[in-house]
Amino acid sequence: METGNLIKIKIRYMRLTVALIVFPLFFCACSTKNQFASDQIINPSYSEEIEKIEAYLDEKNFDGALLISKNKDIILAKGYGLCDRKNPDSDQIQINTTFEIGSITKQMTAAAIMQLVEKKKLNVNDKISRWFPDFQYADDITVEMLLNMHSGLTDCLNAPYEFFPTKVATKIENATVRNEPVEQEIILKYLNDAPLFIKPGTEYFYCNTNYYLLAKIIEQVSGMEFAEYMKKYIFTPCKMTNTNIEFQKTDTRGYDWKNRYYSIPYGFATGYGDVNSSVVDLYKWNESLLRGKVVKKKTYKKMIDSESYGYGFYVQNGEIFHGGATNVFNSFSTYHPDTKTTIIILINRPQNEKYAATFARGIYKAMYQ
């Protein structure tokens, strides 16, 4: 009996020793401090979910970058494919690889506005005539109408021939394809001549012009360039070390159906689509926002208090999300409060080739079906 007990004790000791060795190694690999320096993160505690996710991605021939988390655990963060598919010698996509994130930028612009609201430097009920006194419809539009897409303004990006004179719209289109800059402040220059799409305050209409004007309000109120403000008050506090607002400064390249790379002209997408980032940095952004590190938690609740479009967020069917698309990139970031699941997808292809939102929802379904 004593010999048998001794053997059992030795076996338990060996198991404990192995556990003590393995656990610190796993912890070092996956701790918040160190994990983001890795090429990828695969959490063995979620092997069943990862198997389902990988099977779905293989079936759909996914390429791009993704990060999936639940509660405070990152389940899987990984890159698939090349940074530049026309260059077989280009780097592999990894978790810190940067992409154009398009309209996910709007979340950050809205949060910057709400930071200024918290500092009592403006109010969401302020009329925008405070900053654009010469704009003929400024007294009919509030900051909140810009935030929740109820301003009635015409979209400078998606409807250029309605917003700008024909020759100017053509010039902008040509500059886009040629990757050439356009005249700075060109949107403000023609703002007063652009007709309203609908009466302000009456109904929701998604419009990029709203967030361009919000960026210009941030500049006037803070006395800082928009990019400077975002770096100081959004990117740096959130430790978003691979995020910038620099024209065409991404690690990836995407191409359209004619194999052309082109982006939105420099300065044209200010506030509504000009941020470049990675899945890791967008995860840091989401977590900082949820934890009250960007704006107060009650302010964040106000931002998502909607059944449609809040302040920079869609809130629909138990999901808080936003997508983004520039000409040859598309992205999607979503949070499911009921399961505390975050899914971030960045793709260096246009939406008509591979749609980030479809992948995100397919992954969620694979995880919970």
C-alpha cells in the first residue's frame, strides 16, 4: 500500500511539475503585454471554436487579417495571404499588418467629438452654424444630426456629381484613379452650392459629408489638425502603434478588377475614411472604448443608444458594428454584447471580390451554431 501511494504521489508531482512548466510558457505567449508582438495568436483553450473557424475560412478561401475575441480572451488572430498579391515576394499578412479601414474611421471621429462634449467645448445640440456660418443650411443642422446621419446632406463621396459641379466631380474621379491629390478643403469650398438630399432631421441617410464636417469641427474646437488630434487623443492613449492617417501608408496593396491600385485622394476622406490600421490596433480600440478609456462609459452608452445608427456605430439585431470600404480595401468590426464576442476582418480586396462583413458573420455562425 505504501509503495502504491508513493507511486501515485510521484505521478501527481510529475503532472504538477509539467503544469507549472507549461502554464508560464502559455501565459508568456498569450499575455496582453507580449502577445501582440507575435505573427499570430492561437489560443489552445478555444481549440474547438478555432477548428470550426478555420474550416469555414478554408471553405471560403479567405485572405486578409482577422482577430476574434470572447470576453477578454483572444481566440484567434492571424493573417492569410500576401500583402501584395501582384508581388509573390511580398510579405505574408500578419496581425500587425496595416490596411485602409475606410468608414470604421467614423467610430473614432464620433468618439473625438464626444471627448470634446465631455470637456464642455461643444454640445450635440449645437447648430453647425457655430462653425460654418456661411453655409446656407447650417441653422437647420445640429452636431447630433451629423453624428447619427440625419443631416439631409448630399454625400460628397458616393454622389460626387450631385455634390460638386460636373467638371469638379470628373476631376476628383480622375485624381482618384491616378492616385493624385485634390485641392485641399474642396468639400468645404463647394458645400454651400450642394443641394440637400432630404430635409434635415427627418430621416436616416448614410452620408460621408457628415463626418468630414465633424472632423472640421474637431479642428476648430481643438485648434489642432484632425490627424494630430487623433494621434494625441485616440491612437496614443489606446496604444494603437500601427495606426496612422497618412495617405497610402499601408503595408498592404489591393487591386480592382482591372488590376489597378488606387485610393481616396489625400485629404478628401478626412474624418470619414482616412485611417489605416491593423486588426490588433482595432482590437485595442474596441477594448479601450468598451472599458471607458476613450470616453466615459455613460458617453459610450449614449453613442450606441440606437436601433439603427448611433454615433459612428450601427446597432442592429444585437450587434454593434461598422464596416468600411475604400476602392480596393474593405473591413468590418463587430461586437456582440450577449456573447461578448468581437470579430475584426481586414481585406485588401474590393467588396465585390471578398466582403469582410460576410466573413465576420460566417465566423460568428460557425462559432455558435
